[in-house]
Amino acid sequence: MAIGRSTSFWPTTGTITRSRTHQHYTYVQRNALKVWEHRTDFKEELLADPDVTAALSAEEIEEKFDLGYHTKHVDTIFARVFGED
């Protein structure tokens, strides 16, 4: 099983403490703010952040941005909502 296919952005090896989760949230928010203020690319900011890359490999970060994974059930959802043709 590939890391990154869970509901969490961060891979875990057990129970996540509240402080660890808060720290990861801080990393994401810090980079999101850079994107907002400087119109940069979010994935590139994450890949350049040493705190993020200490927790996730470049491959794991890339997996989070795989649109195919996030849209794999679109046809099924549309069929349920709009009916089969």
C-alpha cells in the first residue's frame, strides 16, 4: 500500500498527538500563505520546505497531487446523480 492513500495528508505509524497534527497544519498553512501572497505553486512550496520534506518524501508529496486518485469515482458519482444514459 502506498503512503498517501489515506485520508490524512501525513503518513502515520500510530496515534497522532494533537501537537503533531497542529505542527503539520502549521506547515501547510505557512505554505498556503506564501502561495496566496506571492502567487506561487503550492506543490513547489511544499517540496522546497525542509520541514515538509523531513516528514514526506518528494514522491509522497507528488502522490498528494495526483488528480486521477481524487477523481477516480467521478463517472460513478455522475451516473448516480444524473442516471445512466
